[in-house]
Amino acid sequence: MDLDFSPADLAFRDEVRDFLDEHLTPEIRRAGRLVTSVYPDHEASMRWQQILHARGWAAPAWPVEHGGCPWSMTQHYIFERESILAGAPMLSPMGIRMVAHAIVAFGTEEQKNFFLPGILTGEVFFCQGYSEPESGSDLASLSMAALSDGDDLIVTGSKIWTTHATEANWIFALVRTSKLERKQQGITFLLIDMNTPGIQVRPLVMTSGEQVQNQVFFDSVRVPKANVLGRIDDGWTVAKYLLNFERGGALAPALQVMAESLAAQAVSQPGPNGDALLDDPAFAAKLADVRIRADVLEILEYRTMSAISRGKDPGPAASTLKVLGTELSQQLTELTLEAAGPRGRAYQPHATMPGGPVADFVPPADGYLSGQEWQAVAPLRYFNDRAGSIYAGSNEIQRNIIAKAGLGL
């Protein structure tokens, strides 16, 4: 595997860097720097999407005929890596990175013509309706019912952990349309207008105090069968296809940036003996370990990218990268909280830019901040990152996939 970029790829990298330098405003960079979870400030993220859309780069992984870019696999990776290194906030993945690919693969021409342009501009903003109170990692056990009534489906039940449901105007949901022999059968993939009568959104307060996740209730919600993606009772096929996109992406660059930032912060933080924290052998050893692991993860991402670009099946690589990336991120947020010291124990969400409103918090009138911004971000990011090994398929499930598909156990 050749790790050197070609002259064409280096020229593309410079083009991306020039674009980011010109268009990433201080306000948008601040949103990327002060993010407290994988979901940035909604308004800043949408402003960045509009800038990217104007350049034709909002959805580079889409087919070219629908607004994607004719880039090589290496160029896709370069764009994502450079965006992370420059501090750009991540776009909401539910529409552009997830359901759009399913619409391209399984949608009717009418569905493609309606949804895809709106997703690109941000006028159509999706949230995801998968998990239910009794169905998490065992998603196929879902029970939210969709009963046939002429040209419509009548949907009743609830979804939980639905990110940005208060901002979304559409939700893609898995619903139970039949009870068949296997629980994966009888599931339908449905696109639902969030403004339909009978839908109620109830925000959930996370341990960080943020209201990013929600529970969504459906009370006899009437949805046209024309909004079914794929075939009725065959939604599991669509959901499995979509998961390939939910677990992808470049993880290593963001972790490397976190590690470098932590190293810089540890220089000025006191260690247990009064010296710089970075000089403390125990802390330095833990930091060195995560930096090495981040570099190893980058090599694994290169290897996966190389396999895909040559038309080879990368196997359970997505599961492997998901496990390594999320657990490494948890280690880094834990180390950052340690470095933040006593000021990292203060609750100061007013100094951050979370992905949603903060419940029951009144910021100080004078905007007082104890310590620095990164110390205010540290505890919130630590709490939010505990979910990383659960969402997008728990890491225990991913290890089962690796054992079966990769090791043949």
C-alpha cells in the first residue's frame, strides 16, 4: 500500500485548503471548536452546509447526477480530513450522509426529485426514527405499528433517542407493517412529514444538560404509502444498506486533533507534583498511548480506503473502525477531563456551543468563565461521548460482527 498522495491528490488537497481558509468564518470555526458532542450547533452547521452547497461540495459522496462530486476515494478522504483539521463543524448526517443514499438506491423518481434537492439546500432536514423504548441494539424487535388503510398507513407508537427531532421537518422511520415468522420481516422503511397531525416531540435532557435527543410519539398518524422507501415489509433491506453509511467516515484526523490539543493544554496545566501535567509520567504515558492508537487507526482507514478504491470488499472494516474510533475518543475525553482539573468540574455550558438548548440553566449576567473555554467543554464532551460505544450499533454488536464476518467464529 502506497501511503504517498499523488501529485493530483496533493493539488486537490491545496485546493481544499484554500477553500477552507477563505470560507470558514471565525464564527463557524468557533462552533467546530466548542462542540460538545458529535452534533454541532444547528445554525452554524446549516450555514456551513449552505456555503458548501454553493461550491457544490455539500454532498460529495452522492452520485454526480444528484449533486455529488466526481472524486476518487482518496480525494473524498482528503476533503474530510482537511475539513476536520481546519475545524469545520460536521454537517448533520441524517439527511446527506444517511437517508439520501437509501433514497438514491431504493427511491422512486418522484421521491428522488422531491427529497434530494431539498436535502442539499437544507430545506428538507431529516431525523432518524429507529430505536424504541424496548428496541435498541435489537432493532428488529421494534413494534411501532403501521396499519394499512387504503392509500395510507396509520402509524402509532413512539421512537426514542431521536436526534434533532425538534429541528427536523422529516423523519425516516422503521415501522412494523406485518408480523411474520422472522422479526426482520414485516418491517417497512417510511418517510414521515413531521408536521403531520398526531406527532408530538418530547425533548430528553442528557447528562450534559443538553436537549439534543428526543422521544417522538405517533398517535394514529396518517402517512401516504407513496412515502414508503423500497417495498412494504422489506424495510430491513433498506435499513441494512443505510448502516453502511452511518458507520463510515474518517475518524482518525479528529482524534489526532484532539490529542494534539490535549498535549498543548497539558503543558500549562499543573501535574500532581506541581510540574507541568505533560511531564507527569503517568499522564504522559496515557497520552502517548492514545496518540499511537490514533495513528494506527489512520493506517487502518487508509487500508480500508485502498481496498474500496480497488473494488475489493473491505469485510467488517466499518465495524472495526467504529469500535476503535469510539473507544479511543472516550479515552481522549477522559484524559481531557483529567487535564481540565478542578475547573473541569464546573458546569459552564454558556461557554460552549452544544448541539441543542441547555435545560434549566441561567448563564451569569457578566458571562463569567472559570478557566478557559476548553475546560468548560471538557465535562460536557466527556458525558456525551459515553454514548459513542452505544449508538450506530453498540460496540458489543460490532464485535459480534467482527467475530462472525472477519474471524469466522
